[in-house]
Amino acid sequence: MKPTAFRWIKSDCGRAKYADLAGRRGAIAQLRLGWFILFAALRDWRLPDPDQTSGS
């Protein structure tokens, strides 16, 4: 199952970095993960969602 954050993080490199940061423990790591999600979502805002299937 994919994390909910993948709705906002759309690039492959961003998803890999998310997986790396999500695996770390501690308060600072969680703060850094939140910071990363915020900026990755802003950066990937205009990218198409790779999980969405195109077709009717």
C-alpha cells in the first residue's frame, strides 16, 4: 500500500527520498519529514500524477 503523501509527492526521486526519511526515528527526523513533504508537494504541484491511469 502506498503512503498518502504520494498524492502530493509525484516525482520518483521525491518518493525515494520520502521512503528514506520516513524510515528514520526521532523527533528531528519527523520534523524533517514534514518539512520535506511540504516543499516536495509545492515543487510537484504541476506534475501529472503517475499513479492515475489515463483512459476512460
